[in-house]
Amino acid sequence: MLLLARAAQAVTLTEGGLTQGGFVVGQAEPGTRVALDGRALRITLDGAFAFGFGRDQGTSAMLRIITPDNRREERRLTIARRHWQEQRINGLPPSQVTPDAETLRRIVREREKLGTARAIDSALTGFTQGFIAPAQGRISGVYGSRRILNGEPRQPHYGLDFAVPTGTPLKAVAAGRVTLADEFHFFGNLVVIDHGHGVNSLYAHLSVIEVQEGQMVAQGDRIAQSGATGRVTGPHLHFSFSWFQTFLDPQPVVLPA
């Protein structure tokens, strides 16, 4: 990825991430402190850090930098706006679109469990090595699209769908630790991997999970098989990528142009 660099700046940032849904890796002199919109960022011993912007991020963000010799810089980042597709999915069971009270309680519990996994701020550095695709196949759903389910508007799609048959081997997109391996109402069987500094990946609708919570994996390790569990109309991999609780666009990360 290209870097934006100026001689007077203490920090360089990956160019393509300054957009709605974008993922940014930065590099600073070791010992530098960096904050995004007031949130302090974890920085590796050699000065790498990461952050991202959500689908509905505004047009700017503020990066505050304090160098090891206490020089201070405020950098206003311009965030590019994007236009989102609309995706209509029909034929879902009514219970998958409008769950009953008991199912809603389950969904809330699962949302909290997933939120806990995605809130982890570990010192792992898998995010610094770059990312590979979890599978090879036709892309059947993209990040950010407005979703109409059985004619009813629902939240946008926050992942990248690979149309692959049940049983397709799936790979870890980068090194990390498995923080969640469970079965959810909407996601079906899913795996979440922490790549460090709040960066994590999620693999859903799996037919088989081949890792355990707490397990360390290397980039490219086989972690699961694709399937059609949870809310689906057919077998595929739903892959999500996020920075803490903010879902990011996986496509330019794992399938760069």
C-alpha cells in the first residue's frame, strides 16, 4: 500500500484507508503517542498502529500526535464519502426476519458476546503483516449495501460474501488468536480471530469449525469449512473485518485491486 509522507510529519498512513469503511495502518517513530478523535491508539514497539472508519463516518477525523521529544501535531484527515448499493433478499423464513421474543433475547445475548470479543485490545501484531483472502470464489454480497429482507428494510450488510459450496476450506486472513468459536442465530457457526490492536476478522455460516477459542493461528491456517448455517438462502462465507466495534470494508483489505 502507498504511504502518505511529508518530511515534517511524524506519522505516515496507508493512503487507501481514508474513506468510509476504510482500514488504515500507520507508522510512527517508536515512542510516539497517537490518538484518533481523542481515542489513544495502541502502538507496537516499532511504531505501527491501526484504526478504521465506519460506513457512516463523517467527512473528517482528527489525528493527534506527540513525538518522543514531545513535539505535537494535529492532523485533520479528510474522509472520502462512498455510495452504497441496495441488496434485496427474498424467500427468508419469517422468523429470520422478525424473530419471536425468545429468539430476540438470544440475539441480544449473542450480540453482547460478540461485542466482548471485538472489544479486545491485545498487543498482537498480526495486522502488520498484511492480509490474504479467506477463500476464493464469486463475490455475492459487498460491504455497506442497504439490505431489504422479504421487502422489509434492515441494517446494512457489514461484510463480504464469498459464494462457495459447503465444505470449502477457509483460511485465517492473518495471524492471531481465536477469541470466539460458537453457534449464533443469525451467523450460524462462526469464528472470530483477534489480529491485535482491535483488528479482528469474523467468518460466519460455517458447516464445520476446526479451531478452538484461545488457539493461536498463523496466516493461511485452515480454520473452518464454509456452510449454510444461520440466516442464509444458500451456502456461502460471510466474512467481516473490524476495528473494535466498527465494521470495515473487507474487500480492499483481503482482495486489493
